[in-house]
Amino acid sequence: MSKIRVGLVGCGFVAELHMHAYRRVHGLDVEVSAAAARSDHVVEFAHRHRIAKTCRSFAELIADPDLEIIDICTPPSLHASMIVAAMRAGKHVICEKPFAGYFGRDGDPAPIGRHVPKARMYERVCAEMEETVAAIRETGRLFMYAEDWIYAPALTKTPEIIRATADKILFMKAEESHSGSHAAHAAQWAMTGGGSLIRMGCHPLSAVLYLKQVEAKARGEMIRVASVTGDVGNVTASLKPEERGFIKANPIDVEDWGTLTLTFSDGTKATIFSGDMIMGGVRNLIETYTSGGSLFANITPNTHLMSYQTSEEKLKDVYITEKVDRKTGWQYVCLEEEWTRGYQQEIQDFMECAASGRQPRSDLSLAVETIKVNYAGYWAAEEGRRVTL
């Protein structure tokens, strides 16, 4: 089998996770042979990961005839245009979350998160996604949505059980939260397309949507999201400067607290929560309550290894888990993070798809539905009502 060559655009935190996953692909000959970014950091990134070629422009990267796949790990505002350009250049595309978003148009008053009605955002995002989807399908290339939750071991075992039992999922409760993003762009709607719900809540939302489709297929039913309600807020706005030592969230026009409630066409429910004020590391959790049992998927934190330590200095070079402010005291140590959180299995699936032409587990329809529901939730939260889809 010929070598699968990948071009990576972006060299931040998620690009690091993807690189670790690429090194563990088995059964296929895969090489990340080019990396692109505008910053000088791309040179050091490429050297550290033994990537042969660096590019300072996306156009140069997708013009490389040796590359079969483009892996997009850039800020969200760049995703849609990069997806279409890469696929029109004949490449398969992997794209990090979120698939799309509203990032402003000429004439929008700033900051857009405060002044542009969410109903208008929803309408325009849906229209733009239709155009993006049409462009993707015209190319005949594969689109692979990098939603790692779908591949996390705790989540892959959950659908296995649902398929075996064909039980009805009555209610799901899912969360991703932590103490806030260090990235300055996370505070601005024009860069991220929203706040905690789009940055973090998209993960549990995608997982909930995926599990309902697994259930529907197992039971021979058609299930869709019928309506959405939501609530958002800026709970850290009440903090004094001296109280911000551990909380990193400092939003300009986005939420740092958000919740969505989904009602499905079969009358069942799901609640999604995300927040930038949760201490103690990242919380990636989903509870599934069925007609025949309960399933608690604790992606992180989990109890694979619990640690109680007393010296920060001795642990300075030891990785514990993402978003903890200290390594001492009781800690939930994240073992094999790329595996525990699904990145390794995600990249394996995508490489097998590129080799065989089959569709990925995390696909275009999931990417689109996640954004549609998320923005319906923003609309519902702003107007204080239920939005019917």
C-alpha cells in the first residue's frame, strides 16, 4: 500500500495531540510530511516532530501534489474557507471542531456577540453551511470531522451496549468544562463563533447526537432534534481582579457558562453544560439513562490513577492532566491522554477511511447538526424561548 501523506495546518495544542496520534497509526504507512502556519513557531514544531517541509501559507500547502490529506487545526473562523479550498485542490480533509460559526460580516456593530441578534446568526450560519456542504460534495473527497469524543473508549463502549440492548435512551446529561482558555481569541465571538458552548460544549453535544443516532439505528427508528432551549451567562464577571488567580476566563462578548436542553422527536431529552469556572482539570463526562440501565462515561477525570503528592518542584516535568493549576494534593492523572480522549482512535479511523474510501464514524452530517443545534441554543437563550428545528 502506498504512503498516505498528510499536510497539517496550525501548530498549537490540538496539532500536538494529532501528531502524537499519527505516530501510533498501525497497519498503514502514514507520514505528516508538511506543516503550515504564519508564525515562526512552525519551524520549531516541524523540527521537533520531524516534519520535512514547512509552509508559511495555506495556499502553498494545498498546492503540494504529494499531499493526500489536509488536517486543519486552526482557529474556527478559518475552517469553512480552508475546508473548501483544500477539497477543491483534490485533498481529503480532516477538520477540528467547530465545523462552522458566525464570525461577523461587514457592517456588523462590534463586538458582534453583544450586538448581532442570535436569530440572524442562526439563519446565516445555516445558509453558509449549506453552501459549504454543497462545495464539499461536489469535490467527491472525504470530509472527516475531528470529534475525539466519538472515539474515546468510554464512548465507544456506550454505543456497543446500546446496539446490543436496543434500549430506549430516555435522558442524557453531558458536560465539558474547565477553568477557562488561556487563548486571547477565546474571549471574542468574532474569532471563536461563541463562548464556552461552542468551544467546549460542542464535544458533549456531538456525543449526544451520535448516541441518539446509534439508538435509532438499533431500534429501526427515525429520531431527530425537535427543539432546543438554552441559557448562557458571564458568571466570572462578578470576580474582582485579585480573585482571578486561577480562573482564566475573561470574556469580552461570549459566554463563560452555558447550557442547552434538547428535546428529540421521540419525546426524550438531553442536557449539555459547559463552563469556564470549573477547577481541578477538564471535565469530559456523559451520563446515559435508558429503559434498561444507566451508563456513566467518565472520559476525564477518571480513576485510572489517583495521585497524592506534596512537592511541586519534584513534579515540574511530570504531566498530570490538562488545566490543573497544581500537581500536589489529590489528582486524577490522565493516562495515555491521546488514547483516553479518543485522538489516537480518531486518526486511525481517518487514515483507514483515506485508504479505503469509506465514510468516517465522525462525519459531515454530525459536524453540521452540532452547529445547527448549538446556534439554535444561542437563539433560544437570547430570546428566552424554545426554538423548534
